[in-house]
Amino acid sequence: MFYLLVASSVIQTFCNFLILDRLPILKKYNLFLAGIILIITYNLSIYISQVEIIVLFVLLFSLSYMNNPTQSIGKILLHFSIAFLLKYGLECLFPTLMIKIILSENNLWMFLWFCALLAINCLCAFIIRRYLLSKLMDVWLSLSGYVLFTIVFLYQMYKLNVYIQSLPIDSKFDTLLKIFYIFLVILIFIGVISVIMLKQHQNVALETQKKEIEYQSMQLYTIELNKQYQEIRKFRHDYINILSSMESYMELDQMTELRDYYHQHIQPTRAIFSEHFTKINDLQRIEDPAIRSIFTTKLLLAQEKNISVQLEINELIQLPTSIDPVILVRILGILLDNAIEELSILKQGTLEIAIFSLNQDYVFIIQNTARMNIEPLHQLRINGFSTKGNHRGIGLNTVDTLVQQVPNLLLETIIDNHLFTQKLTLSASPHPKILS
């Protein structure tokens, strides 16, 4: 029981931090780590005094950051500093009583005193969190955290120095060596945790980027659908006017003129209308909204440029969750932009798109009519090369880089008979990157 009372500062600081930082300690993973932290710091407090608080801070900081990577470092420092100062303040209020209880060697009194201190600490921590920290702005919380932690850290280093100076000369070296090893382990631990945190931060940033791109894609898709709805309304209005004009021919019994009027004005419009909405309906077979949106946007762009488009999607396209939709959207966007740009320069030709499954693979084929004197493929892939000059070409080089990042993506490029064909295969299993 004596050792429990000696190590009570570690337990009190630990519990205060849990309450202030709102750590979900009941999770199995957190509960296991919390037990490890208490065991390590408890033993340090018994064998090497004044080091356990520094080790406790490092371990609690790591646990807090792993549970909430978006929380500012300043707030974590503030929570630990308040947790330490609460424990220190309560110990300073009743020093005489605590010494008497320890000297009494009464296990029951020691246990009751430990429980009372722990309960008062937890209550004060809860009140501070509820009525003080929740009222302050984040910027003030972070700034206060850095200031308070600096004070706590300097005080703890001072206490450590006093402790070392108070040791006998023959045991100072051994103690310093132990402290050195402890700090070395802490440095290694901090390095490992930093790498893990950096990886988590990158994953969070990537997920945020994915969601942002998906959101923007959905917005574009919604805008384009709204445009199509407005076009339908406009077409319906125009169609009513056309029918009215046909009525005048019928009233005058001018059937020959009506037949000519129909073939010249109505039949071509109907064919265009039918073809356009068939393409829009075909795109609904792509389940992923981001991929569907990029095709919708680019096909509408091609339509605005009066480019003939042939689209073939005869089955439901449900891409595997293993593929990063951000990378796929970027690749398809570049390939479609290149094809549309080439056709807009030529003022003729066709953009052909086919999406289908082959065994367990999904295949995207984008083919466009190309110039007779198109540059060799290896030259088009050079970073900075552009047929528009000024070294603006980054498209195909970027595509190659993106494809290399995904093990189960394969891009085949073919230039033959004035046709530029890009075949992108999404395979169920990784395969070698072979570009033709």
C-alpha cells in the first residue's frame, strides 16, 4: 500500500488527463495501452523518481494523438499541464496530513487517503473541463497549453536535477546512466510514433481529398443534369411550336410541303435528341458517382464542341473498392481531355468510348481520330512536351505516373491508322506495367 501512495501522483495525473482530454478509455485498444502506460510509469516512480512524469507525458500524448489526430498539439499540452498542476496543487494543500498517514503505516488510512485524493482530482478535472475549457476559444487553449507545459517541463527538469544531486556520489553515475537509457528509449519511441502519426495524417488528408473530389464531382454531375433538364424544357417548348407549324400545313392540305418540312427540320432533331439522351442513360450504368460524373462532364464538353461521340456501355459497371477513385478520375479526365482537344483541332473525326468487363477485369477504351503526322508515342510521354508549344504538356507523363501508383492498373496506348487508342484495364490482381 505504501508503494501505491508513493506512485499516486502518476495515477492522479493519468486520470486527470483522461477526463480533460476525453479519451475513450473503454475501447479495448485504449484500455490495453492505458494499462501498459500505468505499469511503466508506476515502476519508474518507485525506482527512479522524477522521470515518470516525463515518460507519462510522452505516452499520454501519443495515445491522445492516435485517438484524435485532428486535435491541436497545444490543447494536448494544456490538458496534460492542468492534469499535473491539479495533482501538484492538491499535494501542496495537505503535506503534513499526507506525511502523518505515511508514517502511521496504516494500510487502511493510506488506501482511504489515496481514494480521496483521486476522487478530488477527478472532480476538479471534470469541473475545469466543463466550465472553463469549453468556454475558451481554440487559439487561447493552444497558446495556454504551450506556456503552461513549458513551465511544467522546466519545473520537472529542476526536480530531476535536485534528485540527482541528492544522491550519493557512488550511485549518481548508475542513476544518470539509467536516465540516459530511459530518454534514449523515449526518443526512439517518439520517432516511431511520429512516423505512425505522419502516416495517419497523410491517410486523413487523402481521405479528405477523396471526399472533396467526390463532392465536387457530384456537384458537377448535378449541375449538368440540371442543364439537361433545362434543355428538355426548351426542346419541349420548341417542339410544340414545330407541331403548331405542322398544323398549318395540314389545315391547308399541303402534304408535299409538310413531308419536306418534316424531313428537313423535325427528323434530324429527333435523331439528335434520341442519341444524346441514350448516352446519358448509358452513363447511369456506372455506379461510382465520381467516375460517372467525369464522363458526363467530358461528353457534354464534346457536345458543345460539336464532336461526334460514340458511347458503348452494355452492362453494369461496379468498380472494386480497392481502386482509388481520385487516381482513376484524374487518369480518365486527362485521357478524355486529350482526345477532345485533338478532335477540336481536327474539326472532324469521332470520339469512341467503350466500358465493359472482361472476366474479372474492367476495361475503359478511349479512341479518337488523330492527325496524320502525330508525334511518336515516346515523345508524347516526355514531361513538358506539348503539341501546343511552350512545354505545357504534362498529360500523358502524369498518366504514366498515376498508373504506376496502382498495382492493378494497366494502360496500353496504340497509334495506328490515324487512330489514337488508350486502353485502361482495371484488373482484379496486380500485374506488370507494360505500355505499348
